[in-house]
Amino acid sequence: MIFLMINLIKYVRKIRIMSKYKIRKVCCIGAGYVGGPTMIVFANKCPDIEFKVVDINAARINQWNQEDLSKLPIYEPGLDKLLKKCRNKNLFFSTDLENSISQADMIFLSVNTPTKNKGIGAGKASDLKWVEASARQIAKYGEDHTIVVEKSTLPVRTAETIKKILDNSQEETTKSVKRKEFSVLSNPEFLSEGNAIKDLEYPDRVLIGGDNEKAIDALENLYINWVLREKIIRTNLWSSELSKLAANAFLAQRISSVNSISAICEETGADIKQVSKAIGTDSRIGNKFLMPSPGFGGSCFQKDILNLVYLCEFYKLNEVADYWQGVVNINNWQKSRISKLVVNKLFGNVSEKKIAILGFSFKANTNDTRNSPSIDICNDLLEEGAKLRIYDPKVGKEQIKKDLENKLKSNYEKGDWEYCKSIKESTLDSHAIIVLTEWDEFKTINLKEIFQGVKKPSWIFDTRLILNKEDALKAGFSYWSLGS
Ligand code: NAD
Ligand code: UGA
């Protein structure tokens, strides 16, 4: 009899633990470039689980709920088709944080973590106010046991802060009947924009950091619906948080390395395409991420390296801080040397000259302009008095206006620029054409036809190495390309 009772108690306990970690409902706080695509893929791969993506930005949520799929807030190849399959079935976009949080068994934090622009650590440290606000909302509305997953990229040991906020919510609720319990995991996202769906469906690895094995199992159980278990790496919390920063720093470092070599090529007669190939065929180095460019952009590389630099300075690792700061310095130098070079080639003067800017997003296949090198280069040329004619297949006038107005140093003028709807409109009557983003559409420009409409002599500056030099010269252009 006693034996039976003990077994029964054990069984009930096991069922309670299993049900505590059973994931039926998931909430994601933040409906941005990470929260949106990530949850769309999760919802498609886990049809029996309900996913709610919530955001304080009601306009963004409305866009996610648009019938017209060309009006989604994010452009990402393949995203619309996947969204259609699961939206309003097991995936919902909403501003109702309270209910979505209280019903969730697991909550992903996918809020923005930009570089602080004022206060302690300004210019380097990440601004964690949105993370903290979300943690407080979870502490307030969370019920029973909730697994909180850091998806945002965060400084090492942020999980500790989140835990403290969540644990303190216990005291606030001692009078409440329901007990709250939280487990915190780190599960950084490695998707790259423009390739997000492929990266999410076929990740190189999934990283889960934490100290609660059952909570890690619960998250792993979602991923194994489509990711091989061998690809799931389990670490402690701090390794997971640091690995994300380090991975971005390594990727950005490769770009600064190849960009620094591009400058040496220009001086010596070497060709960066050939050098890149020669370096990349060494299997220890590998051939990816060796494309020279006007500089890396995007919301994360610079922010994450600066965050790493801040961390190093905090721990008095000044030499390490200087090392990583160098990657950002080269990136800034690359942008400004391109602006100077354009001015020099145009007889040291671009004032009143029309210049066609082809590409405003920070890379092809995205409408994201955050930290795009185009912003800095346009800004430099506007400061020199150029008249810019800007065309990008996916970035609209309002976004360009916002970016340029934020950046322009001179407050007495807004800069002379116009938004154009096509390559033809942008290049008409121009003195020079600068290719700043590697959109496919630019690779097949009819240079002969374009040359008919430009002011002579006319320059093409190809910062992405996507045009054919011979074609450009044959058409009549003077031609400069990065690193040759
Ligand atoms: P984003 O700015 O596109 O989206 C963040 C969203 O969070 C915004 O819509 C914002 O309104 C919302 N938000 C902020 N505070 C909130 C709150 N308290 N409650 C509800 N919603 C709130 O940012 P993103 O590009 O998706 O990046 C998010 C995080 O993921 C960052 O830490 C970033 O470093 C990391 N990351 C980004 C990428 C990328 O490709 N963009 C890739 C990997 C990792
Ligand atoms: C990058 C990383 O690739 C992702 O793994 C990471 O998840 C993400 O940052 C993040 O944490 O936000 P993303 O910024 O979307 O993704 O795009 P990338 O393809 O990495 O390109 C970043 C910048 O580097 C772009 O401006 C691109 O033009 C430039 N780049 C990239 C080069 O100049 N040369 C290259 O060879 C590759």
C-alpha cells in the first residue's frame, strides 16, 4: 500500500512537472525584423502551438495584419507566402500585451537594443530600457510558470537583470492565489536580413543557454520540429549571450579586413576580387563574407561591436577594447574615403552637380536602412552641395527623408535631394552614378541607354562590384570600382 502511494505521488509530481514545461501558447514581445519572421517560421513549423506577436507600436501591428501582403512592415523574400499559411490560424499579431503575456507558457523577448545615445556608456553600451520594460510587463502579467527567452542581442549577464526583475514580482504577488515562477533562457538569433526565412528554416546552429535543463528541453522541443538535434548547442547563459556578440564581431571583422585590403589594392594595382578569391580558397579561411563594400551597415554589427568594446572597457581589458574598436574605425573610414574619392574624381567639386544614388538599403533584398552606408555617403555629398537623385527598389521617400534629416549636420539646410522611382529617372542629367546597394536590378542596367541621358563626362562609381567594367567603358562612362 505504502509502495503504491509513493509511486502515485511520484507520478503526480512527474505529471505536474511535465505540464509545467509543456508549451501550448507562445508570446513574442516585439514585432520587428526578428520577432515577425521568427514567429512566422515557428508557427509554420509548430502548427499545434498558438503564437502571439505583440508590440507597443500599433501601426506596426496593423501592417502585420494587412490583407494586402505587399504592405507588410518588413520586406523579406518568401515571408508573405509563409505568413498567409498561418496568420489568424495559429499566429496572431496584437497590441494586447496583458492577455498575451498572461496566457503564455513561453515568452520570447525580441525588442530593440540600440546603442545608448545619452547617459552612462552613451555611444557604446546597449540601451536596455525596452528589455527592462518588457521584463517588468512579464513580471506583472505572467502567470504560473513562464519560460522567458532572450531573442534580442544583449550584453553578457543581462539574464541576471531579467531574473532579478522577474523574481521580485514574487513579493508583489504574495497575496495572490497564483504563484509565479520564471525560467530565463538565452536563444540568440543569427538570421541575416534578406535571407531570414532560409536562415530560420535551415539554421547553421541553434544556441540555447540556460541553467534549467527542463526549460532548455522545452525550447529544444519546439526547434526539433524542423532542426536536427545535433545542430542545437546547449551552453550556460553567459556563453550564449557572449557568443552572439562575438559572432557578429567576427563577421564584421572580416568585412573590415577585406575593405582595408581593398584600399591597398587601389594603390598597388592588385584587384580585390582576385585577392578575395585567393584568400577565400584557403579552407581554413573560407570564401564567405569577403565581399568588399562601402562599409557594413545594418542595425547590429556596429551596435554589437560597440557593446563588446564597452564590456571590455568595463572589465579594464583596454587592449581588447581597442582591437574591436579598430573594426568600427575601418568601417567609418571606408565610407568617408569613398565620399572623398567621388568628390576628387569630379574635379574636387560636386556643388550643384546631380548625382544618381542607386541603392539606399544597407544590403540587397531588404527595406532596412538602419546604419546603411548610403546614409553617410549621401550626407557627405549633400554637405558638399551635390544634388542627389536617390532610387532604391524597396526603400520609400519617407524613410530616406527620415534617415537623411537625422544625419544632416547642417541645420540651416535640409540638403538638395530628390526621391526617384526608377534607375532612369535617377540617372537622367546626372554627372555621376554611385551604386551603393547590390540589388539585382542594378546588375543588368542598360548602360548604353543610360549614357544617352547623362551629362558628359560621366562617372560610374561601383562600390559593390556588380557592374561590368568593359560595358561601362564601352558605353562611354569613366568607371571606378572599389578595390581595383
Ligand atoms: P526592431 O526595432 O525591428 O523591432 C523591435 C520591436 O520591439 C519594435 O517594433 C518595438 O516597437 C518593439 N518593442 C519595444 N519595446 C517594447 C515593449 N516594451 N513591448 C512591446 N513591444 C516593444 O528590432 P529588430 O531588428 O527586430 O531587433 C530586435 C533584437 O534582435 C535586437 O536586439 C537585435 O540586435 C537582434 N537581432 C536583430 C537581427 C536583425 O537582422 N535585425 C538579427 C539578429 C538579432
Ligand atoms: C548580420 C549577421 O549576418 C547575422 O548573422 C546576425 O544575426 C545579424 O547581423 C544581427 O545580429 O542583426 P545582417 O546585418 O542582416 O546580418 O546582414 P549581413 O548579411 O551580415 O550584412 C551586414 C552588412 O555587411 C551589410 O551592409 C552587407 O552589405 C555587408 N557585407 C556583408 C559586406 O560588406 N561584405 C560581405 O561579404 C558581407
